[in-house]
Amino acid sequence: MFSDVGGLEILTLIVMAIIIFGPDKLPKLIQDTMGFIRKVRSFADSAKEDIRSELGPEFKDFEFEDLHPKTFVRKQLMGGNDDPLGLKDMKDSLDIRSVLDDKPAAPVNGRTGSVSFEKAAASSGPPLQPGERPPFDPDAT
């Protein structure tokens, strides 16, 4: 949380607190602050437990961090041992190294294949002459 606060900044805050509140009131202020933090934490924990008990037993292991969109997508799509959507196979088949090395990619749903740029260029027809316009297909645009 305070990863960018250095030792000099912390020392400055301590000296300022001693100057502002005085050495007599500072211990009481620290105790009051710690008590407030404990109350807020206990309130948050009891609210979480109330929500979990209201949701039912199927949400017993529910964590509020799972509601963050990034965590939710990662857990729902990429998490777990089961892969109902086949995303792991798709991710493995989209390996850029296999395209660059012109090696066959991992099979997806039982199909194998590789990308060859020479085959694609040969199947597109004869090369265009200098100054010749490519054919226009109004349905393709």
C-alpha cells in the first residue's frame, strides 16, 4: 500500500506528529487510531460473514476479491482443472513461435494445421504487373 514511501518520509511524519501533537498526547492518539482500525476491520469481517450466510452454502468459499473484473474473468475462463470452452487448446494453437518457425501448431479439436505464407501467395492468382490494379469485389468490401 505504501510501497513508494521511503525511510526519510516516515521519519519526517514521525517528527511532525511529535511536534504537532506533543509527546504527551501521541501515545493516546496512536491507541485511539489502532482501536478505530480494529473496529473497522471487525465490521468489514462481520459484513462479509453476513453476506456469505445470506447467499447460502454454495457460496461458502466466496471471496470479494473475485468480484474484480480481471480476477473474475481469470477465474471463470482460465481457472480450474476443467476447460469447458477449450480455451487452453486455442491458446496453445495460437503460439506465434510455431508460425514464425513454420512448424505445425498444436491440434485444436482434433485438427492440425500450419500457416504457410508461400501457399497463401500461390493460391491468390498470378502476380500483378506494374501499374495494374488489383481486382475489385464489391461484395467483399
